[in-house]
Amino acid sequence: MSAEQAVVPAPPPPIWSSIREALRGSHQDFTRGSIHRAILLLAIPMILEMVLESLFAVVDVFWVGRLGADAVATVGLTESLLSLVFAIGLGLSLSTTAMVARRIGEKDPAAAAVAGVQAIILGLTISVLVAVPCLFYAPNLLRLMGASPQIIRVGSGYARIALAGGGVIMMLFLNNAIFRGAGDAAIAMRLLWVSNIINLVLDPCLIFGWGPFPKLGVTGAAVATLTGRSIGVLYQFYRLLRGTERIRILASQIRVSYPVLLRLLRVSLTGILQFAIAHTSWIGLVRIVSLFGSAALAGYTIAIRILIFVILPSWGLSNAAATLVGQNLGAKQPERAQISVWRTGFYNMLFLGFIGVIFLLFATPIIRLFTNDPVVLPLAATCLRILSYGNIGYAYGMVMLQAFNGAGDTVTPTIVHFFGFWVLEIPLAYLLAIPAHRGANGVYFSIVVAEAAIAAAGILLFRRGRWKGQEI
């Protein structure tokens, strides 16, 4: 073969070039080329998106922690109730990502846009149904969660605004799911920059009454977060209508398509149930922790917020795996989808394993960033250390189950979540906390055990490969 006939493979682009491309927005077809590069281009903006999303929670608890244990406990109880909204939003989001990704993989962006419109219609409808009762009955919901009269007095305004504004969170999730499924992860990341800058500025101003702003206390945190997220949702709609290289919603597509809507709803119902099982188990855990007083509940709230801050970036990696699975199944490349998942899981394990070591060594100084309360500080540090033992399980579990979701198989993760959280975690938490006299620490150990079991089940089921034939 002559030198002219020889085909010399192009060298891979430098890592910094790939990072810049990921932040700017990649034009790559993720069903072709290097899998490592595809993971990198999708994961970087998705990780940053999740970091920015988790900043809402961390910033709130940072400032609210200055108001005392009752205010922090209010945030913790309200967040546990909001977990039901998260369950609906995430369930709709995963089916939306799967359907949009499959259509993009099939090179049919018009069908992807139609699927996105049906998701928005579902999201807006559910948002109204959730917001109205929460607006009127927020104090009663706090009381059901075991809140003391003092917590209800301090936190009713926060709970009312946060719960009634849950629909905004849902739309934020759903619209970003459309962008992620299309492969436009950088857009989802950038709009959260806008939301977070607004929240960062407004949070202390509205909590403490800085400058011309009223002093609203813990209620100000809810107003600031709702304002930032609402502006982010408006920007999402603008970008969807303006269009990107991969997806654009046309005026003629803004209508109900009953076949697509019903198909999306069918997949979403098990997806919603999947996350409802996971998030309502959190309500059960919070209810058990609340038996040990406001200090224990505040410590748990701070520790779990910090843990969420590092786990949400791992969700970014998991979302990258889901997008790659959906697009590669649409392109009839199941083996490429499988390799993408195993590699993403390994990267996630390295990341969360490293974070776990940091938390074990430096739990107390990390917690001190959020509270100096001499009672809450040691309780929160102990909680963070115990939860860190489960980081490897969290890493593999979330990637494997998101891979099923990306394929459109929402049933398998739902079954795994049911047995992991309700059959194992909740009973174990109660047994360790009360009959075994381990207190709140027993609840934390039950989380570690359950996540390890979920990860093992996810790996075993993924290896069977039935997800490769899933239709959506």
C-alpha cells in the first residue's frame, strides 16, 4: 500500500479542547467516534448542571443555618415533602430524556420536539394540581411531618412558598431533560448559571433584609429560590422556541399528540413510581430522625445537603450514560450503549470514592462551614461520616439504574427501588434506631446498607441485557 493510500487515524483532540467544546456546546454525533470523548462531552456540562442545581440547596442551608436549628429543621421537613414533587418531576424527566434521545438517535428531530411538547403539557398540568393544595395546607403538612409548634410558627411561610412553587422545579427538570436527551447539555448548564446568580444575590438580601429588601427570615430563602428558578424556566422556554442545532419546537408542534402523550405517560408512570418510592422513603427516614429532636433533624439536614451537593454531579455522569444509551439504541448500537455505561460507572466510582475519603477525614471542618451550634455540629459530622461509607454503592447504583431509564425500561429500577428502600431501608432504619438503641445513627447506617444492595442488584440485572430490546 502506498503512502497516499494509507489511512492514518486522526489523533484525538487535546483534553482542554474537548473541555472547551463541552462547555461551549458540542456538535458531535454521540452515536459515533470515541466513547471516552462522548462521555466527556456530555458529562462535563451535565455535572456542572447538577452542581449548579445543588447550589440552590447548599446556599439556602448556608444562610438559613444562621437563623438557628428550628429554621434549618423547617428546610429539612419541607424538602422531604418536596421530594414528592421531585419524584414526579424526575419520573417525567427520565422518560422525556429517553424518548427524545431515542428520536435523536433515529435522526428524527421533529419527533423529538413533539415528544418534548407532550412532556411540557404533562408537567404544566401536574404543576397546577400540586400547587393549589400546597398553598393552602402547607402548615398542616408540616404538622403531619412531626414539626413542633415553634417550627410551624417559624416555617409556615417558607413551606407555603416552597411547596406551592414546586411546579417551577418540575418544569426546570423537564425542560432540561429535553435538552439532555437531544445532547444539548451545555444549554441546560448555562441556564442554571442565570438562576443561581439570582438566588445567590437574593438569598441573604431577603433573609436578613439587606439594602432595600424586606427582612423575611427563612421565608426569604424560599422567595429567592423560587425567583431564580422561575427566571431559569422562562429562559428554557425561550431557547426551546428559538431552537438549537439539535432540537427546536415550532409553533405548529405546540399541540396535544395523543399517541405520543399516552406513550410518554405510560413510561412516566413507572418512572414517577420509581422516584416516589425513593423519595417517600426519605420522608420515612426524616420522620424517624425527628423523634430524636430538632438538633438531630438539623444535623441530618445539613449533612444530607452536603452529600447531595456531591452526589448531584454524579447524577450528571449518570444522565450522560442515560443519553448515550437512548441515542445508541436509537442508532441500533446496543453494544456501544453497554460499553458507555460500564465506563461511566467506573468514572463515577473513582469520583465518589475520592469524595468519601475527604468527608471521612474532614467532616467536622466541612460541617462548621454551615453551623457552629455546639449541639448540631457533632451530630451532623457523624451523619456525614456514616453516609460516606456508602459512596461506592451510590456511584454504581445510580449509573446502572439510569441506564435502564435511558433505554426506556423504567420498570426494573422501580422494582429495585421498592425492595431496596421500602422492604430493606425503612424497616432496618426503625430497627437500628429504636429497638437496637442506635438512635439517629441507626437511620444513617440503614441508608448505607440499602444503597449497597441497590447497586449490587442494578449491576446483576444490567449484565442480563434485557434492556437492549426495550421499545419506546
